[in-house]
Amino acid sequence: MHILNQKHEQVPVHRLTPHPRNPNVGNVEAIQASIDENGWYGAIIAQKSTGHILVGHHRYQAAVQAGADKVPVFWIDVDDTRALKILLADNKTAELATRDDDLLAQVLRELAEGDAGLHGTGYDTSDLDLLLARTSDDLPDSFKALDESIARTVRTVTCPSCSHEFPA
């Protein structure tokens, strides 16, 4: 494993610029809500030679919108090609993550039922309700049990593009 040469410091926000080739657009409001509730943690990662942000674009935007004068930054000394690779790798690896919906539902339910609530998590009660509906093995009381004596006809619909058959 190669650890890049990096220096950490509090940096005036005007010394940083969002990387002009960052393809991701984040939800700055959700990030701001997290910062408001949980405080700022971690640091922005920026290219030393250009001041371009490689990791933390939207946290930076939230900080600027909130009126921050300085933010914590890890400066890394890399060339432009390596900077682009770091930027894209950070975006893509976040995209590749999977989630354990059962565990997430459990954690969100605990927070929702406690004094802390869900504010600052990026989730709200409607997200929790949908998640619980997807992960629950229990049928709602409003669903009636399937009567196996009822004759059923299985029909399918065929997709005109790929010819896959779907139950109708």
C-alpha cells in the first residue's frame, strides 16, 4: 500500500475550488443538515498544486453556504492525472457500496424511537416506513390471507424490446 504524502491544516475556503471535472452532483441540503446536527468531521482532500477539491466537494459547498471561513483539508501532492483518478475513484467506490436493508431499518427504527430522532441522518420517517415495508416478513393486517381454493390464471406480458416475460 502506497500512502500519499499529505499535510493537514485549517484552510480558508477561498483557497479551495471545486474540481471543474467532478461529474457528481450531491444533495448539499442533506449534507448541511448532517453538519448542523452532528458537527463537521473528517476533512476535504485537495490537490496541493491547484487547490482543486478531490474529495468533499459537497461538504465544502455546505460549509461555504453556512458561512464558514475555514475548513479542514488534507493537501495531497499529486499530478493532474493522479488527481483525476482519485476524484473518480472516490465517486465510483461510493456508488459501488451495497446496503444491508435489515440492519439499516433496525438502526433507523432505534434512532426514530429515541430522543435523537432521524434529523441529520439523511433519512426521514417516510424513508423508514418504506424500508420497513420492504424488509418486513409480516403482512399488514389489511392484507387477507391467500385463499388457495380460488382458481388463478397466470398471465404474462412480454417486453417488446427484450422479450422478457413478466407476470401480469
